[in-house]
Amino acid sequence: MKVPASANLPTSSNGRPSGHRWLWSPSSPERPSIIPLLQEVQARLGYLPRDEVVKAAAACGMSVTQAYAVATFYNFFRLRPPGRHTIRICRGTACHVRGSAALLDHVEHLLGAGDGETTEDGDFSVETVACLGCCSRAPVVVVDETVHGRVGRQELTRLIRRLRSGVAAPRRERHEHDAR
Ligand code: FES
């Protein structure tokens, strides 16, 4: 995914990116909370560029250090741009029992990037996620937006090779919740 630089975003007359719904304005009687602001920035840009963290901190009346303390405390915030492809490995109980930790090791071996990291070429980000709600298909891996169930190391290798060669990952199944 190509992440636009925040500095290049078109801006409106108030200097804010146009088409962007801010949760707070200078005329608001109360200062905003930092977490929703950071979530909004990440939803828009895919990660938290430093200049956006600085702006969010100022809007919330806190120091940049405090804003980064929040951004680094929650693991759903990204401080670096995501890779073009994202591999998410479920670390929920069912997937763990069925070998998700070994899949994570395998991905790290193949790509040189572990949980929360992006490959140096920017092609892949690797993440672990909580239960995805399709435990009967464990272990579950989500490659970009496609959910793959009962994934083994060989299949994971094939998926990554296909992405590396520019071929989209095949859709084997859609994300579906188990009836529990
Ligand atoms: S534990 Fe992985 S989908 Fe539920």
C-alpha cells in the first residue's frame, strides 16, 4: 500500500487536510483525547508520522513525549509505514494450539521480519492478531484482506512467493465467524 506523505495532503483553508474529518477544532470547548486523534491519523495514513503525532499532542495539550508514550503503549499503533503486503498471524488460543507460533517463526525466517516489523524492502509487514473468530479453521493467517485457514508452512511459503512475484494471493475462503 502506498502511504501518502502527510505533508503532501491537500489542505483546506484552516491548514488541515481537506476531506478529513477531525474530531476537534480550536473552537471546541474541550480538548480532544489523544487516542481517537491518533486512531484517526492512522486510519488516514496507515501509520503515525512524527509530524502528525506532534500536531495531535499540541491539540491535546500534552507533550510529544506523552503522545509517544500512548502511541507506543498500544500495539495497534504503527510508527512506521506498513509494507505493501501485510501478513497477520492469529495468536488466539485455538491457532496457538495448532501451530501459529511455528508459522510466525517460519515467516520471520522467510522474510527476516517478525511480529510488528516490516521488511527492509517495504514489501511485507508481519503482525500477530487476537482471535479472528474463525477458530475452526485454525491456524488462521490473513494475507492482506484474505483469510486463509488451516495454513501450514508450505502454503505460507507459496503465498509469500506468489506475492513476491506480483501474483495476488488466491482467495481460498472468506472471513466467517464460527457459530459458538
Ligand atoms: S484463535 Fe485464531 S481464529 Fe480464533
